[in-house]
Amino acid sequence: MNEVSDTRQLEESLLARARQLADEERQLAEQARERLLTSARQRLEQRRQQVEAQAQQQAQRHFRQLVQRAELALAAQFEQLRWTLIESVYDDLRDELQELAERADDYRDLLLPLLAEGCRAIDDTSLSAQLSNRDLERFHDDWPQLVTAAGCEKKVALSANGCDCSGGVLLHNDAADIRYDNTFEGRLARLHQALAQTIGEHLFAGIDSNRTNHNAG
């Protein structure tokens, strides 16, 4: 009986030990599983954050590219509008000058200050003036009276050769090395840059104001 009892006790002891070892192994396995799951979750969260950061960077780059393209397109449109306005103003000026040139009395009142300005601009006592072919015929006979009416105190001879212009006067000294272009075309050419700048300032001042208000809002 003692041997049987001892055997049973030994078996029970071994079985209990086995159960204990099994429980310890299960605990270790659970702990390892939790560590693996925690590590996997951390890696997954890091990867998610990386993907989100990359996506955000790509979205920002794409947004900046869209904004840049929109700004370039807008600038091109306003540049086209600026030149369209300039040409429109030029056309209106040309039409007005052409109409004015057809009215002899009004045109004479315009020609006098143009002639006077050219006389003052050239530091020489003897000058030569060129007019359009139409004006050459119109003012040929009373040219001396026109010079006097303009207040020119210099000798201003009327050239027999007309200039390629629609109106106004082209003055130069006798040596022809100094000239003052006060023709309609010459004045329009000088006006071009100032006109372009003025129109540009008005256009882009409005754009800057809108941007400022938009940013403030």
C-alpha cells in the first residue's frame, strides 16, 4: 500500500508540477503575445503617422502648385488686359487726334504749343520744322505768322519735305544732329511707358487690395 501511495503522490506531484510549468508557459506566451501586439500596434501607428505626414506634404505641394499656376494664369490675364487697355486708349487718342486734325482752327491751337515746346527744347537759334504733307500744304503760306503766334524767338524754317506723321511737328537744328519729335506719333511713343505704368498701377493696386482684404478675413 505504501508503494502504491508513494507512486500516486509522485504522479500527483509531477502532474501538479507539469500544470504549474504549463501555466507559467501560458503566462509567458501571453506576455510575449501582448508585447508583440503592442509592438505591432506601435509600428502600425508610426506607419500611419508617416503615411499621413507624407500625404499632408504631398497635398501641400500640390496646393502650392495649384496656387502658383493660378497666380501665373491670373498675372497673364491681367498683363493681357493691361495691354488691351493701353491699345484701347491709344486707339481712342489716335481717333481723337485724327478728328482734331480735320478741324483747322482747333488743330492750329494745338500745333502752336507743340511748336513752342520744340523751340524751347533745342538750344540753337536756327531750326528747321517738318510737318505732315497735309499740314505742309495747309500752313505753308502763313508759316512765319504761325511761328510768331507760337512765341518762338528763333528762326524756324519750314522744310519742303513732309515728315511721315499724322500731325504735330518735327524740329531739328541746321546740322540735323539735334531733333525734337513733337509729332503725334512721337508724343504717343513717349506716352506709352507712362500710360502702361499708370494702367498697371491701377490694375495691380486693385489686386493687392483684394489680397490684403482676403488675408485679413
